Amino acid sequence: SSCTGLGGLSGGEDGVLNRNGSVKAPVGVDAYRVLYKGAGVCCSIMSRSLSGNYVNFGVFALYGDAAFSDALEVAFRLALAIPPADLMAYQKLCKAYFGMIEIMCSNHTANVVALEHTVFRHVVSTLLDGLMSSEVWLSTQCAAALDHLAEFQFVHTKKDSAGGAAFRAHVERSPELFPRSLEILLNMILHEELANQWSLSRPLLSVIMTNENAFLQLKHRILAQQNTPERHAVVADAFEKLMKDVQPNLEPRNRDRFTQNVTPFRQALRDLL
């Protein structure tokens, strides 16, 4: 029989768990009732468990206990079954999902990086969708999650570690993911009315540090679009001042210096571009 308390997640007549372990809402039924509502509950349970400091989750791997990794697998499998448009359309589901993703990226980044590439790509893609949301809370939450991922990449990809190797593999298979995040962040800072500029500036530095070539290409593309020497000079000067006194690290003091540079950068280029 179906587990009606969680919207039919156990299978059965209205179930959504297939024999091969995949998750999909049956055609012709109310997807919110049979999948989305239960998935939102699962995401909320997971995020509250992870953020409540109830358990030292590191001991699971230490003792070879797969309970934690299995729970994460189920949660992400449910999330992967929800189309991004539906994820953004249902507010309760949206809050539950992105709340889980933020705490996962913050406190269990290595577990997120260790996900299968299809799932990892889905997670990052939904973060980029949320980043562009007009809802300040959602944009801020996605910016924080993206910052943790980019910081993990900055710290680990140059090391001979499992996390670094996993992240490099993701980048090799989807090289456009994080350069796209750089373009989105820069576009928002330059063109949007922002109530969370500080929050967006944090992942911007992390993504610049881990995608230097993409940043230089974006800078050169913007410079090439300027049709007078005067405009070209203003844009070049603004980019120069954006990185003034910014060191190649993600220490708090360096982050604060970059954040201070973002405001005059935005003011110099917003009207011009």
C-alpha cells in the first residue's frame, strides 16, 4: 500500500518509487499530492537534521555506516525528479529544497561534490535558477550555497584528494556551469536593483578565483563592446579597481576588501552599460 503520509513515496498504486530506484510522478495524477508534497517534507526533515547539531555525521563514514549517505541519496533522488519550473512554482517545496541545499553545501560540501555528475549538475543548475529569483531570501540562500561550492573548488582542486578529483571531474564534464554563474552574478550586480549586493559579492570573488580565464574572457568581451575610446577607458579602469589590492585567497579580510570594491565598480559601470 502507498505511504499517504508522505504523498505516496513508497510506491504502490499511487507510488513514485520505481523498482530500479528512480523516482517519477505517474502520468495523469496530481504531482504535488503524490510526489512534491512528500519530497518537500523529506527535504525539511533532512535540513533540520543537518542543521540541528544533533549528530556528529562524520562518524558514519568512520565506522562504515551507509545510513547517512543512503539518506542523502534518497533526498537528492527525490529532488532530481522535480522539474525546475515546478520547484520554483511551489513556495513550500522551494523553501524546503533550497534550505536543504544550502545546509548541505555549507556543512557537507564534500558529500555534495561526491554526488553523481547528473545530480551534481542538477543541484548547481537549480542554484543558478534560484540565484536569479526576485525573492531576496532565495537569491541570498543560493548565493551562499554557490560560495561554499566555489570555495571548496578553490581549496581542493589543486590537492591530490578525493574531493579535488571529484570536482575536477564535474568541471571536465560540464565546463560551462561555473563560468555561467560568474556571468549571472556580474550581470545582476551591474544591472539589477539589489537588496542583497553584499551576499552576491561573496560568491562572485570565489567564482572569479576558480574561473580566472572565464573572468578575463568576460572582461575582454565587455571591453570589446565599447564603441568609443572614452567608454573603453572607463570600463578598463573599473575592472582594474574591482581587483585592486585583492589577493588570490578567500580569507575574510580579502573577501571584505573585494566587497568594498564592488560598490564603486557597480556605480562606475551601471549607467554606462
